[in-house]
Amino acid sequence: TAHTAHGAVNASFEFTGVGVGVYFALTNLTTLFTLPTFSIDGVVQTDRIEQAFLEGNGSQIIYNSLVFAKFGLSNSKHVPVISGGSDPDVRGDSFFILDYIKYTQADNHRTGLRPWAIGVIVVGCLVTVAGLVGLLYWIKQRRKRARGID
């Protein structure tokens, strides 16, 4: 998605998760490019990733360029907003190419057994072993009686 216009523009979306990364396709149009402002849930994020432009890359476009990332969010719904053209030094011009957005969801599925399940298994094994020992003792006593040995 590309936005090239005079004035401000906002792009937003909603996701449920704990992190988000925004990727742009970067060009060497340094006179037109303004890194937009990023906010999450109405709070402007100042820790965006600054991208350096390579001198002389001509019209080359660099894809998959991470320009903003935020992790450690609460596992709930979030609304990131990308706002372009908010820099007064650039006369309201904005130019950015949104490549893609990735978000991370919390892994709420546990692999492995819960502690109470482990306890049930251990107790079950102990009861089974005790039952087998008791059965073997009973069989041995029965054979002794059958032979007439007390």
C-alpha cells in the first residue's frame, strides 16, 4: 500500500496480541520521505526504528524494512495507528510505502502436564506397585499353604 499525497493521512488496524512490527518498502526519495508517527492505543510511540538511506541507490526500493516494533504489550486488543504528514518541517507532505505488518500473539496453550495431573499419575503408579506387591505376597502365601508349610 502506498500513500503519496499532500497533507496528513492515518492508517489503523486492530489486533489481539503482545507485539507488532511495521515494515515499509524504502526508497531513496529523501526529500519526499517522512517517517510517520506511530501510536498504539492512542499513545504516541517515540521508540521507532530510524532507517538510514543509502546515498546513490537511485530508484532502488528496499523491501522488508522494519521501521517500527513494539513488544511486551498486554495480551489484549490493540489499535496501532500510522500517521503520515505530521512533520511541520516538511510542509505537510508525506510519502511512505507500507510493505506489511506482523503481530505476535501470546501462546496460551501449555505443552506438558499440569502439576495435579502429575500427582495423580504418581499416586496411581504407587497404588499399582503396592497392589502388585500385595498380590505377589498373597500368591506366595497361598503356595506355601498348599505345600503345607506355615
